[in-house]
Amino acid sequence: MTLVDSHCHLDYAPMIEDVSGTIARAEKMGVGGFLTICTELEKIPTLIKIAESAPNIWATVGTHPHESEPDLKHFENLKKILEETLLHPKMVGLGETGLDYYYEHSPKEPQKNCFAKHIEVAVQKDIPLIVHTRDAEHDTMDLLKSLGQGKVRGVMHCFSGSEWLLKEALDLGFYISYSGIITFKKAEELRRLVGITPLERMLVETDAPYLTPEPHRGKPNEPANVVFTAERVAAIKDVNLDLVASKTTANFFSLFTKAKS
């Protein structure tokens, strides 16, 4: 069994203090690949260094919706920064990007502007998007459809949205990534959506150090814990864990074509 943690933040504490130990613990649990996600442009050098530290770690470049307004100081050069960073062989995706109207740490218009620029680069460079959307489902899909030209591809990260969003994303050809939220006691509706999501279009993730799954809630999350999410998927689907691992790992490499298995 080999799993891939398709979304973690190895540059965040406490993992940044012991990346090699974090990876070693995950590998003991059967996790063999790691995608560490960019949230703000100033973190690019750190992410490159982490990705270069092991053959099974890859990284992305992008601006989280929370950072859209601060990163607007780079907006005129945003497309150039994204394109140049993607030249690095370990940079395999764009994001996380998208819209978050729940917290709205950045105003809506800067969020939309940054998201639009990421979509433009994704289409031009045929690089997958890692999409964060919260309380912004219709605007998110409108931008993906209008600017994506039917060519944009990617993943809905840490999916916790509506059945409408699930079906819209699947119709667009996107993958759906589930996190430790599906293990939470009150997540019955989300588990129902896991049940109707095809395994052929599913990824698993931790979003570490956040969203620690049961039975370790209350502690910082780390990639080793992606196995608990995969186990819950297997239980919901009534299949064995090896099948979930093989399918989601194959899906990861089908989407992130720059990553090498």
C-alpha cells in the first residue's frame, strides 16, 4: 500500500522544524508521496528547498485567497512569477488558489483577480489548479468555466461543499480531494458525498498541520495521518484500503503529470 498526501504544508510549524522526521513517520504508515502547498509568494524559496530535499516531495506555487490582497503588490508581475517558478522541475501545480468568502481576510475583488490570473496560467501552461473554495461556490465555478476555456484541470482541495459543487466540479473534469474532516463526528453529509464520488476521481489529503482526523484530533496534523482518511473512504465505499490507496495514488500522478512516481 502506498498513499500520497496530495495537500500538506511542510513549511508550517511544527513540521518545518523536522521535515525529514515528518516524512519518515509518514513512510512508516505507507505514505510514499507528498505535495507541499504554497499559500503566499514569499514562501517560494522555502518550498523549493523542501521539495528538493527528497525525491518523493513536490511543491506548488500560488496565492491563497486569504493572501490575495497582500500579494496584490506583486499583481502586475504575478503571471510572470507563477510562470517562472513553474519552470522548476519539482513545481507541479498552481495554488492553493480560489475564493474564501467565509473569512474574507482579503476583499472579494482581489480574490477574484488573483484567482483569475492563476486560471489563465493553468490553461496556458496546462498545469493543474489546487482550488480552495468556501462560501463562494457559484463564483468559483463561474470563473473556472468562463476563464478555463474548457481546458482547465485541477482538484477541489479539502472538499466540504455542497452536492451541487461536487457534481459541477466532476462535470468540469476536476478531481475531488477529501481530508480528515470526513472522520469528524458531525460530518455525515460529507461522508454521503464521499459515497457518491467515484474513486477514479478522488484524492486524499491531510491539509497538515490542520484538520487532524480521528483518532488524533487536538494534535497538529501531519502526512502520516492521511491513512485515517483513506481508511474512512474505504469503509464508506465498502472496499479495502489497498484499493483506495492504489486508486488515489494513480489519480494523483494522472493529475500532477510533472510529478514522477
